[in-house]
Amino acid sequence: MLTLTGGIERRGRLPRGGCVVVANHSSHADTAALLAALDARHTPAIGAAADYWFASPWRSRVCRRLASGFPVRRTGGGLDDLLAVAGELRAGRAVVLFPEGTRGGDGSVGSFHRGALVLAERAGVPVVPVGIAGTDRLLPKHGRLRSSLVRVRIGAPLPSSVSAEEARSAVAALHARTNAESLRDSRLRRRVAAVAASRVGLLIAFVWAFAEALSWPLMPELLLGIACAAAPYAALRLSLTALAGGLAGSLLALQLAGAGVGLPAPLTTDRMRAQVRHELSLGSPSRASADAVRNQPWNGIPFKVYAAEAGRADVPAGDWLVSAAAARGSRTLTVGLAFAALGVLLRRYRRFYRAYLVLLGSGFTIGLALIVSGWR
């Protein structure tokens, strides 16, 4: 789940044997981050607030079955709840606790309660500090889920006799260091994302696709590759807008070609036009078939060639719009959402966005050259 919402990175490992893991706490996603980052050998158990996570049967089931949680009272009796798992620590299990007792809201690490340290001392196991960054952006306190890279840094074990302030300082240092790393990004990506998520980005997508359906040689999927990878959560809007622009441009191209107006068509060949005329002729004897455009997403022939040849063949505008929407929509939406998924899955590498653009541009140029030469 964390991979799909921006990715998770871990640095460091737990020591062998049982240990008490103490971590900063700013989000409900902290538990998921630790379960994803800690190794299964330690079968980590998560201490959870009894008055919140065990206040109703369904919360209790979620906490126990998905997070291996156990209740810790915050209003008296909490130390007894913790000491009850001392035997599991001696058997090699890791017990995860958030000594702040509640989620912080300002990004800082609050004061630590001593319960986790008393448990480690009684069980004779080390205390392992862990810094978590990114969860406050992924799932803010009282906020909604959004995309963010999560980083978990596991520190060096501390002796069981460590003080609460020493443990808090170790966690705070790890959190600050990890938080600084998680903010690394490409300035260019941020600028592209800001434009892509704005009305200007939608206008660019519409105009680009509109122009490509008439004459412009670069297909809108190139724009989607640039924008959707930078702003994944704007991908659907951008893709739909590009689809609308392409359909509007193709209708205009259809009318212009039907009226005998020929527009420039760079990077197209006579063989492409001959193939489209052949496909259009496969309709009924009385009129050309708009269904020919269903081949366009996969054969490399530009959309504008189909629109222009359909206009010359007097394909009805209504028939063309229905067939073109299905054919063009399948590719535009698939490509846009695929680049969005790539942007989410590779969120941790967003600082290399400039290199990504170089690879995208190079791959597009090579692919376009191969397609054009193949249709000569």
C-alpha cells in the first residue's frame, strides 16, 4: 500500500534478539511504515492506545489482525499492560511503542513517557530508536490520504538503562536527519507539477492535442509523459482534457478536409495515407467506415491522418466522433494513467526528474523515427 502511495525506504536493521522499538509519532500511517520496514523475524507487536484503537469491536479487530496491536491504557494501568509482554521480548520479539503517547501535530518530537524504557529494563533488552519521516504528509493528523515518500531510519541500539531524554534525543536526531532526506526533489519537477495541476496545464493539454489532430507533429502522449509523471494526481484531468482537445481538433480537421482544405502534415508518409484510405474503404459500399480509426492507437499512424482522410471520404461527423472517442480515449487514458503510476512508484527518485525527461525525449525521438521510417 505504501508503495502505491509514494514508496517507502528503510535504512538500518534491528539487532538480533528482542528489543523495544521507540519511534516518533505524527500519523496513523506510522504503524504501517514500521510494519513495512521491520523484518518479519522479529514479529513486531505494536502498542496501541486502548481508549482509541480498542474502543470498539471493529477497531480492535483491525488493530489486532492487521497491525498485531495490543492495548496500552493511557489513563492508568498502562505500565502493567507493557510489562505483560516482557516474556515475548525475551523470546526475541520486537515491541514497537510510541513514547509520546499521542500523535504530534507540529513535526517535532515531544517528551517521552518512561513506560517503554521500564519495559526494556525489566526484560533486559536494548532500546532501538527509529526516525520516521513522510507519514505526516502521507496522512496528516485530521487530514486526508495523499501521496508521499515515507522514510524509516533505524538507529543504533541503546542500553536498557537509557534515560527518557536520551532516547527522545536519539529519535529526534534520526527524525530530523530522515526528514531532511525525504524532502530532496527536483526543482524542475516541482515547477512542472505546479503547472500541470493548474488551469494553465489543462489549457496546454487541450491546445497541444487540438493542434496535433490538425497538423502538430508531436502527439499529446509526450506531454502526458512529462506532466503526469511530475503530477500523478492530475493525470486523469490532464488525460481527459487532452482527449477532448484531440476530438475537437479532429472534428475541425474532418470538416476542413471535406471542404478540400489541406493542412501541413509533417512526419507523415504517402504510405500512411494509402493505408488509412484502404481501411476506410472496408466499410459499406455506400460510405466509408469510421471504425477504421480503431486501428490508430496501435499502428503508429498519426491521428491527424485518419481525421483528414475520413473528411475526404465524407465520413459523417457523428460516426467519426463516436469511433474516435473510443479509439483515442483508450490510448490517451491508458498512457496518462500509466505515466501517473510510474510517477507514484518512482516517487523516491523524483530528484532525477531531469534525467527522466532526457530518457523520455530520447525514447520518444527514437520511437518516432522508427515509426516514420517503417511507413516509408
